[in-house]
Amino acid sequence: MLRRLQYAQLHKAISLLSDDERELIDRLFFQGQTVREVAMGMGIYPNAVHKRKNRILGKLKKIFEKI
């Protein structure tokens, strides 16, 4: 039951992200792509992917604190 609640909260938090943010999180954490693979697919530098990932994770943390 607790796990189901956590999944629901995660889904809600991810739904609050922008399309680009959701795509990056999906590729990294659900599709299992590396930072380098995501960067190549999105046409940006790996460093930019890493910075965006950290910013998005911080944003998700703030969302979870409010839930």
C-alpha cells in the first residue's frame, strides 16, 4: 500500500514538470539511457544534461515537500 502511494506521488510530481523536463527524466530514469546518450539524442552537451538533471531533481524534491 505504501509503495502504491509513493508511485502515485511520484507520478503527480512528474506530471507537474514541463515536457522537456519530463522527457529528460524519462530517458535517464525510466529508459535507462546514460547522460551521454540523452545528450546525443537531444542535441546538447552532456554537461548541460547533467545540470538540467540536477535542477529537475531539486524541483521534484520541492514538489515532494509540498505533497
